[in-house]
Amino acid sequence: MAKLIAAGIDPVSREEEIWQRYGETVAVLILDSSGFSRVSESHGIVHFLARLMRIRETATSIFESHHSKNIHFEADNVFAVFPSVNDAIASALEIQEQIYAAEIMLTDTERYQVGIGIGYGQMLYSETLEGYFAEEMNAASKLGEDTANGGETLLTEAAYKSAESSLVSRFTRRTVEVGGMNLNYYEHQFNP
């Protein structure tokens, strides 16, 4: 799109061509750590970062074993892209289990936890803008960063409907208001 804009061409006039060239059907997984601001303030940033490094190692290993196409870290968030929604969901459920099993403590009395949002569908990839863009990406971000509590994995309706039924049989339908709109999603709460 940058070349089109530089040439004075409105990208909207070439939308179909752009989707054909840069569109992909993928699952996006957005992972957010619970308690980052609170614990960094009470225990210091080094305390939190030491735990975050262990989470990153665990996440990378799990995501790679589930065929992740792309993994990007930003602060206490992880953005991962998968060719299959089933791989994204399986990796989310596994990371919830592995973080619990690793007994990583956020404080003396609180375990480290993550919230995860997953979306699935046709998305535009932009190397220039460094990522994937679509309504499903936005919805997954809202679910993973703003809605999910520690231990929760939340799926957009498209992700839920596209997944194997055996993977989502324990998910429960919910609704949240986001930006003045109701967003239907499906929730799984990790219980050891």
C-alpha cells in the first residue's frame, strides 16, 4: 500500500487486489500478563521482568510446537499467528497449564497468570506496519488485553465456530460491550 500511496493512488480503489496479494486466513492469539502494572509498582520492574522472561520462553516453545507462523513480544504481551485456529486454541490451553505447572509466583501469595484472546479469519498482513489487520485481530486484542482475566482463554465467535468441537466443548458463551458494540465471545477458565 505504501507504493500506491507514494504514487498518489488511493488504496481503496485497489482493495480487491490488496486482499488477493496480502490477505491470509489465520488465527491470531493475544496473550496479556495479569498484574503487570500493579506488581511492577509494588515489587519493582526487575522482579516482574524476571518472571516475564520465563513466560516468554514457555510461550515460544509452546507456540512453535503448534506451528506458529509469527511470534511478536511487546512489553508483557505476546502476539502469535497460526495457520490453524485449532493450533492457536490448543497452544492457549497448553500455556495456561504450563504456567500453572511451572509454579511461577508473581508475588509471595499470587501465581503468575495470563489472559488470552483468539480471533480467526481473513486478515491483511503488512510488513511495513508490522502485523495483521482485520476486525478479528481487533476483537482478539480486545478480548486478550482488555477482557480476559488471569487463567481465561477467550475466543471470538468466528474462532469458536471454526474450531474442532472437541477443543471448545468446555467454552461458555459470553457477551461484552466494547466501543459501544456488543461482542459475543466464548470463555474457558483454566482450573487446575
